[in-house]
Amino acid sequence: MHFTSESGSDGVSERRFVVDGVPGLLWQPDGSALGGRPLVLLGHGGGQGKEGPRERARRCVTRFGWAAVAIDAPGHGERTRTAQDERFATEIGELLAVGRPISAWVARHTAALAERAVPEWRAVLDALEAGAGEGLGPVGYWGLSLGTAIGIPLAAVEPRVVAAVFGLAGHASLAEAAGRVSVPVEFVLQWEDELQPREAALALYGALGSREKSLHANPGGHLAVPDFESASAERFLARHLPCGAR
Amino acid sequence: MHFTSESGSDGVSERRFVVDGVPGLLWQPDGSALGGRPLVLLGHGGGQGKEGPRERARRCVTRFGWAAVAIDAPGHGERTRTAQDERFATEIGELLAVGRPISAWVARHTAALAERAVPEWRAVLDALEAGAGEGLGPVGYWGLSLGTAIGIPLAAVEPRVVAAVFGLAGHASLAEAAGRVSVPVEFVLQWEDELQPREAALALYGALGSREKSLHANPGGHLAVPDFESASAERFLARHLPCGAR
């Protein structure tokens, strides 16, 4: 694995890498080894990039001693937008401007994104694993909205992911993959989510195949997830990512 | 306030009292004063009595230094059952035996129970307040199922309750009182609850008037609430009951 730059502050190293053309960031305790350490894959939301989860990543490192990694989703961050990506950005703006429901449209587009993103996440895991002397520690996934549209199909096929925080998503197109997720899940829902219909999000929670799955719903819209849910997600991951290295 | 007996172990005192004919138990750190200390009202489930929440009460004391109190609901524990209570116990057994839905029946009965129980809880709070030299500390409520059928109308009228853990309940008859609850709530729901239809429980969460309210749903039936939800309820109460005494 090739790191193109490194920066650090407060005991957290942040390194930039590229795997098969996909740029990412890896955070870990300064001077530490990756091997054996819990690793959290951070999926960013729509319109963001790998820098979106930086604050979350730094908390994973400073509070728990985990490593964390984020990559640009297809058409996001530094990556070239395809004609389809450009069309999506234009058309979603138009739909929002006239107050039309966008959830089916978003679901269709993100399903196409996820098809590209899942093998990219797996290639990044392979590269990190190859570089971690004693092998990777337990791997968690944490991503809402677009991060869930990608994370559910990822967790359905990737056995290295042992626990996941999902939410702010709900479309029937995700139900089949959700049924094949078997790891513990914490699922965040916003009761007045203007982008994801409540019924669809409840149905997606219901469709998850996991024996342990907790739905955490709170009032407010898509962007109003309370801060205490981040602390809850961290505790959830801490329960399921046994720490084998400090 | 007159205490009729006292026992203690592991630094937790447990005292029995009777207020207006309603027997209760008060737990607090051995040798401590009640005044200024967070106090948790523990509502028991149907068929239980004031001893039902004993383990929960002891954790409140040992882990957080709070006081905790439970009383027998009407027709429960040591209290005389009315003819109505007896009829209820017989008929619910018959309905369950033939697999008939019981939720409307339970709701009707528990609404009548709550009408009696709310003034009893308030009288107990008055008595505790009169006995606490510097006044009561912040008061929380924690009760599921029957404890919620009583707790929601209580929290709707009792300004001393500043936060509440509810759940395992859902009936339209509670919606009006729920709308008048304004304190932070954590609401527990079991996705396959055989006693409370999921839709009714979701609607009851939706009806709560609180600005801060979190729904925590998990798989399984009425009695399968995961242990980690107890720890979550404690953290929720700890966030909202500032400790003024140790």
C-alpha cells in the first residue's frame, strides 16, 4: 500500500492513499501499527467525500485507539464525475427545487453507485490487510444515508465486517441485501426525514437479517441526528470490536 | 413519612413505607440523605409488584448514587384486588389461552388502573418531598408496559418528573396524554411484541410531545428487551438527572 502524504496532530496520524485509482484517508494513533487494531470503515454521505468523516475518524482514534479509513465514493470527492453523476446532480437539484419527492430517484442512483463502491471497499480492505503485518483486527462499518446505501450491500458480502452502524436510508431496492446482513447493526432513523420516507426506513430496518439490530429513531429531519447518537454508535462499535492492540 | 422496615446489603438501604394505603419501597445509598439526590420512580410491569424493579433500583443506587422508589400499582403486589382486577386476571388468561388479541382489552383495563395510580404516585412524591430536608433532587421515571400506561399520564401532569424511560406499550387511549409529555423520553419497543402491536407502539412514540425523544427498537417479543437497553436507559437518565449530592 502506497501512502502519498502524511499529516498528524494530537497524536492522530492521517495518511492519504490511492488504491486502484480510488483515493482514501487512513487515520490511526501516531506511530502505531495497524495489525490487530480495530478498524472502522467510514462511509460518507451524498455530496461529501473522504474528508467528511474526519471528525468522526479522529474520535475513533483518540477515544478508542482504533484505526479508521474513508474513501471517496464514485463521483464524489476528488473522483471524476461520470456523465451519469453530473446528470444526477443536476436533476436532483431540479427535483428539490420544485419540491418533488426524490427518494426513488436517489435510490436508483445510489444502487448504481453501490455496485461500483462495494468492490472498491473490498480492494482497500485487501490492501490494508496486505500491509498489516499480523493481519487486520476486527472491522466495523459506520455510514449513514449514501454510506448505508453502500454499506448494506458491502456488509452482505464482506465477511471481514463484523458490526455496522447504518441509517437515514430506506428503499425497497436495499431489502434483498439487508436480508443477507447477519452482523450486529445499530440503525439510525430520523422521524421527519425529508429525504427518506419513514415507512421505507422502518421496513429496511425490519428487513435486516441480523439477530442483534437496534433501531434508534429521533425527531427531526435528515441532518438533525442528535449528537448523542454518535456517542451511542461508538459504544455500539466498542462492544463489538474487541481491542487486540493499543 | 413512616418507614415500617429497613434492610440493607452492599451499601444499599431498602425501606418499606405505606402512603395512603399504598405500600412502597425506597432504595438509597446506606446512611445517605434523600434531599438533593436524583430520584428514579420505577414503575413495575403487569402482574408484578414493587419488588419487580429491585435489581434495577439497586443498580441506580450502586452505579449512580441515585435514590429509587417503587410502589404497588392498584390490584398488584400486596394490594387488595377489586372485583374488576379479578375479572381482568381471569379474562386475560382466557383470551391468551385461545390466542385472541388482548391489546385493546389490556389498554382499557390499564387506563382505569392509571387513573387510580397517578394520584398515588403524586402522593408518594409529596410525602418524600416533605421528608427530604433540602427538597427532592431531579426526578426521573422508568417503567415499561404497565409502567408506561401509568407513567405517560403521570408525566403529563407531574412537573417534578424531568425525564422518562417508557416503552412496550401502544394504544390510542394513551395518545392524548403522550401529547402533553414534554420532558426528554427514551422509548423502548420490541419489533415482534406479541402484546403490543408494532404500529400502535410506533404511533405512541410519534404522539409524544417531547422535543427530545429517542425510540430504541430491537427484535423479539415483549419480554426479550436486550440487557444493553437497561444500560442505555441508565445513561439516558444520567444525562438528564444532574447529581447534586453523593
